[in-house]
Amino acid sequence: MIFISSSNSEEQIVYLDLDNVVTNTKAGKSILSKLETSKKSALLEFEKKEKDLRKIEEEIKKQKNVISEDEFKKRLVEFRKEISKFRQDKQKVVNEFNQKKKKEFGEFFKKITPIIEQYVDEKKIDIVLDKKNIFLASKKKDITQEIINIIDSKIK
């Protein structure tokens, strides 16, 4: 727990909801929209590939009693290789998506940090806390909407 002495009342402490900044600024919305589009596209591809794999699996099961045991085992091995490749490809796309997300938000925060720093200097603010880490605070200390307006005016 952090206790702040009331004798230091000249210190100005405010809080900011970073999640709200991301979801409600034009630049943040743009990033979220691009990421969502990319995610949906990848999911559609994987669903299609999964359907194809299910069809192959059904065909192999249907042919089990018709083809020789060696041929059945051969097809089963090939099918398992395809499933393994599918899982690897899926994991690779997930990792790439996470890296892209991290990079996009990293660049976003690099752009907004100087804007927030300038605001802090102008308003002579001593400390800015993230809202997630605050149990209770006055709404007067919330600078989120002001920051959103400033970011929207400075980042196109």
C-alpha cells in the first residue's frame, strides 16, 4: 500500500485510463480495427483448412475396410503429418499476430507518450497513475477524456 501524506497537498496526482485511451482515440480505434480484420481473415482460413482436414479424415475412415492395412496406415500417417503442419502453421500465425499487435501498440504508445508528457508539464502534474491500479479516486482527477481529445487533435 502506498500512503500519501496530506501535508504534501501541493502535489498534483491524477489518473489515466490507458485502455480507454486505446479504444476511444482515432489512432487506437484504427489499430484495433486493423488487428480485428487481420484476426478474422486468419480465422476464416483456419476454419476452411479445418473443414478440409475433417473431410480427409472421414474419407480415410470410410476407406478403412476397403483398402489394405498398409495403405490405411500410410494415409493415416500422411493425415497426421497434415494435422501437425496445420497446428504449426496456426501457432505461427498466432505468434505473428501477437508480435504485430505488440509492435502496433508499441508505436502507438511511442507517439502518445510525448503528448501526455507535454500535458503533464503544462498542467504541472507530479504523478500520473494508470486507472487499473487505483482502488478509489475522485473523478476530478481523471484526465482520460482530456488526453483522448488532445491525442485525436495531434495524431491523424
